[in-house]
Amino acid sequence: MDTRASLRVSADCSPLPSFFSSACPKPNQSLIFSISPSSAKAVPRSLRCRISMGSDVTTPLVEMRSHADEFAGMELSSLMALSPLDGRYVHKVKELRPFFSEYGLIRFRTKCKPCPEIAEVLEFFHFACTSEDINNLAHALSLKDAMNTVIFPTMIELCDSICKMAKENASIPMLSRTHGQVIEDTLKKFPQINILGKFAGAVGNYNAHKVAYPTINWPSLAADFVRSLGVEFSQYVTQIEPHDYISELFNRVIQVNNILVDFDRDIWSYISLGYFKQITKAGEIGFSTMPHKVNPIDFENSEGNLCLANAILSALSMKLPISRMQRDLTDSTVLRNLGVGLGYSLLAYKSTLQGIKKLQVSESRLSEDLDNTWEVLAEPIQTVMRRYAVPEPYEKLKELTRGKAVTMDSIKEFIEGLNLPEEAKLELLKLTPHSYIGEGERLAKALDDAVDLAKGFKLL
């Protein structure tokens, strides 16, 4: 008999979801609030499941199909969401729901002030419009508002947090193992992107408009209307707005995300080296089988979600500018996923911010590494030797350092044996791995002069 271990789930929950009890109430909100088209809103947190492992016979195929049918018909919830953005992580990305859920799309489609006179002109409410005249403006407005009110402020908060950490620890030397990238310059390029919209009918030429009202300057009228919504006018279009601006915007987000991946990996490595400690919380479990370990989970979560974000944003960026002839409908389903890539980005930014708050520099570990790496002084010694025309400086330093243990005494002995002016020798003899920091401290403390995001930025 097959005695494979099977998973048995029992529930102690109130209220019960419908697949546990046909008499229980159903959640009163629907799919339209999901960020991902494949998911739904969260159910109350009172749902609790007890899981136990046991030995059981193989479940018959018919019974498995019955269970599958039962689950397929259940009310969607955080437990059954296909996307973790609408399940496990819903509380971290819920700010995006008003913009990218089905509700958000409907809201922006119908964005207009109450006007009693509309009832008198209902025949003109969709005059000469194709559905894309409405949808492209809805997507443009939702994207603009989401970036300006949610994504950009979180990017700025993250950049400020990194700058603050750099300034607070500017006087602590660290053995250099990596390079840095400037995220601020990338952020300031976002306002250069114009959010675009069209209102030119079925093929972009105002055909029906011109036949009905031939004396009206329709391109001018359409331009005024689109700009009145806070969107720039896209003049040369087909049935759809070409979506080039979305590609440009998402490529910039990908660039920011790549820089953050580099940061996450560097911090992960520094934690592994012991350069950073992570402040723990009472009762927190860092590693399920090793009680002494505290994993850098926030930076790992951020890196993983940035990978997903960039994959989705890249796919959207490459697909959206492509449309057969005057229009095909492949962009319609793709555009419903604008919030997914941005949702994973937002989740990553918040994870990194959470991780930064837990970091504590280990000065003793940094000092220990510097005390054991006197070979880093080979660079300044070689440079001074070149200044005073000492022959073969590189070769002499290579002979001293390569494959050998370099100590304070061996460096001192080498300097004293050089044919250098006495003043230059004295300056080199003062150097230690701790003091060989160049302008690093001054540059870190002057970050506010170089990184000015206090006023923020927006898509105009």
C-alpha cells in the first residue's frame, strides 16, 4: 500500500470561507479591487489553519478532481489569490489599488464632474469615439497619479534613507570591496517623460468627426481636451496611442530597480562579512533550524521582487509599442498589468527600507579587516614613487605584496628604503589602512549638496 505522507488541513476560523461551509457569509467585496487581474481582495485575518502531516493512502484521482472543482468555485480571498500582491503582500501594496485595479480603470474611464446637462446630450457622450479614446486616457491618468502619489515618494524616501546612512557613518572607514551607482541622477530624469493621450477616433484621422462637423478643427479641439485632463496630446496615432511613453517610463523604473538590486546584494554581502549587524526584535525567528542566525531577509525579499518587477516591466516595455496595422487588441489585456510590475517594485522598495532600519555598523569588525590588509597601501606608495620618478614602482610593489603576508613592519621597512624626499617618506609612514580614505568622509557628509530631492519630482 502506498503510504506517502499527505497534507491534512483543518480550519478553526470565523467567519468560514465558503469552501469550508456552505452556510458561511461570503466576502462582500469583489475582484475589482485587485492589483493583479488574476487575484482578489483579502479576507478577514481571523482565518486560521492548523496543518499536520500524517500517513495516508494515495488520494483517488476522482476525489482530487472533486477537490479541485470545490476550490475553483470558492469565493476568492487572500488565501486563494494567484498573485501574492493580492494575497500575502496586499497590505504593503494596497496604495496602488485605486489606480490599477479594475475599479481604478473604471474610475479613470468615468472621470468627470457631475453635470445635470449631460442627460440632454447623451447621444454625444461617446461621439465619434472608439473605446481606446477613453481607455488610453484612463491608463495615462492612472499611471501618472500612481507614479506621483505612491511610487516616486517611496523612491525618494529610499534614496534619503541611503543618504542618511552614508552621512551618519561617514567617519567610519571600511575596506572597499565594491562600487557604487548614483540613483539620484536617474530619479531626476523622470520629469522629462511626457504622459501622452489621444482622442482621434477609430484610425487616428478624425474621419467620422469630419463628416459630421466638417468646419471644426478637430485636432485642435482634441488637443485642448486631452491637455485639460493634465495629459500631453499625442498627435500622430492610429486607433491606439503608441505607448512609447510607457516604455520609456518603465525603462527608467527598471534602471532604478537595477541600481537597487546592486545595493541589496552589496548590503547582503556586508552583512555576511559581519560589517553590519541586524537589530533583532524580541521573539523574532531569524532562521527556523539555527536559532543563532538572523537572515538578511528584507534585502533578499527586495532583490527577488525587483527581479519579478523588472521581468514584467521589461515585457510591457517591449510589447506595448507593437500593434498590427492600425490596431490589434493584444495591448488591451497587457495594459491591465501596469500595476503588477509597479506593485513588485513598491514591495521591493519597502523591503529595502525596512532592512535599512535594522542595520547597525560593526566598527570592531571593520577595524579588524583594515588591521589585516596593509597591502592596500601599495597603491598610494606606488603613486608617490611615480611622482618622484622612482624607477619600476609597480614591479617593486608587486615583489613586496604579491603572494606574501604584508604587515605594518614590512610596509614601513619598504618605505624607509625608498629613494624619496624625507618629507614624502614621512607622509607615507603616517598612512595606515584606517587613514587611507582620501576625500571619502567629506564627500559623504556633503551628500545633501549633490542629492537634492527635498522638493520631490513629478510626471508633468
